[in-house]
Amino acid sequence: MDNVKELSDQDFEAEVLQSAEPVLVDFWAPWCGPCRMIAPVVEELAHENQGELKVAKINIDDSPNTAAAYGVSSIPTVMIFKGGEVADRFVGVQPKKRLQDAIDQAKA
């Protein structure tokens, strides 16, 4: 998990909204089975897109304000931010290729 940063409500704006590069954010919780299923995919994407994409996780139990602000009602929810805006949003476990395609679009 070296390439995946743990975020909180306090550092979300600085790390995600003010980021010069696209950011993939995984909204998750430790008790969520599907979240544990997608975690290795998120880590692979972080490793494979290193230097072109930031990847972060935010635990919705510890940081409920950010999740509420973005209308996260089901987890895992993965969002790709570009220029401080949500460029793409996925709910539930997603195929790696689908996420990579969205990342490639955000990097373009």
C-alpha cells in the first residue's frame, strides 16, 4: 500500500481537490467485504500509474463528512477527480480495465 495514501476529512481538499494530477479516491470501510475485494485492484492501479495519478483511500467511518459531501451511500465507491471535480464515479466492485480506462481519460 506504499502508493495508496490514507486520507481524512481534514486533508481531502489539499490532497485531492488541489492536486495538479488526477486522483483516484476509494471510499471504503474495514467491515465492507466488497471493499476488501477491490483493494488489491486499487493498489495495482496505484503502482501501474505511479507518477501520473495519485491514489488515495478514505475510510467513511473515520471521515463521514467527505463521504456525505459526495453523496456516497454505497461502498466501495471509487471516484476519479481531475482539476478538483469528479471526472468519473463507480459504485461497487469494478473490473480493473474499466477503472484503467477512466484513469486514462482523466490523464488525457
